[in-house]
Amino acid sequence: MTLPPLSRLRPRRSGVAWAAASAALLLLGPGVAWSGTFRVDPERTRLAVRTYRDGVGGRLAHDHVVEATEVTGRVEYDAGRPDASSVTVEARTASLRVDEPAARRRLGVEGDLSESQRADVSKAMRASDQLDVARHPTIRFASTRVVAEGDGRLRITGSLTLRGVTREVSFPATVALEGGVLRGRATLSFLQSSFGYQPYSALLGAIRNKDEVSLHVDLVATP
């Protein structure tokens, strides 16, 4: 489907006002809210999963950050009617990068791993008993419901597909329209085991990752 240019974004008379905290970002003029179709910008969008170490040997292990570097998607955004909005995002699993220093710093994870350590972690992550990248080339999220919660926040519910398994997730998000660029931020947690695989472990479980991981989303989309 062809996305409309910026000139086709249509102003709406705001019948449902956003909270004062976000009005300056979402409204481009008094009483005018904007709606339109936006394409996810893969260069500026950041999708990163943080894993957490566990087990009696946890002090010898590391938290890890796995970031998608090839992301596509579309946002149908209506500031005046949030319930009419939707978002679809897809990331290629072949593009996942492990423990890049910049990604670790963005999520506040201390310390860097050597190249050989990162290669070992990447190999384990891609294996058939983990993300099984060879058989499952994409990770996908598609919203099914968007609800305004006040104070500039949304509650987004949708289907997350990982490793060929689809589960419903629901999480809070913030959205801002800044100079015609849409930006959304969210953090959600999920259990790896709910998507059909167990957290990585070694040395009979003395070193392992916690089941729960956190997904950090900083989405940038343009008309």
C-alpha cells in the first residue's frame, strides 16, 4: 500500500483532547490534532531486548543486550481518536546484534564484552534451541487495540510473534508528534518460555539467564 505524502496528512478538530503534558507535542495549532500514516524509520528506530543473568554463578556471567538493526513497519496515528490508531512493526532476526557497546550504554548495562565473547553469545542466541534464526526469520508485533490513559500515555495491546509463536501482550507507551515526525517509546516484559524456548543456561544451570526479559522500544516514523 502506498503511503500518503506529508501534504495529505489531514487536520482534525479535536473532540477528545490529549492531556496537558503532551498537548504541546501532539497539537500543531489550537484545537488541531493531526492524523495520518507513517512509515517506521529503520535508521532511527531502536528495538532492544535486555536479558538478565541468574544462577549461582551469575557473578561470572553478564546481562546482555540484543538489538534489531533491520526494522520495518507502519503506524496509523490519530491524535484526536487514539482508539483508531494502530502500529505494526517487524524485525529481521538475521539483523540481531549482540552486546554492541553503544546499545549496552543506552540501556545502562555496565561493562563491554570482547569480540570473542560477543561471537559466542550471538551463536548461542541464534541456535535452534534459542531463537532458531534459520527457521524463524522475523519477529513481528501488530496492535489490536489502542486506548488513551491520560497524561500523554497510551495502553497498546497486540500480538507479538517470536520464534513462530504468537502471544498477546499489553503495555503502556508514550507518543509525540514533533515537527511531522512521530515518536513512540515503550518498555514491556515477557517470558522467553512463553514463546516455546527456555532461557540459555550452561554448567548444569549454574550460569543461566532469567526467563523474563525486557523489550525497549524507541520508535521513529515519518510520513
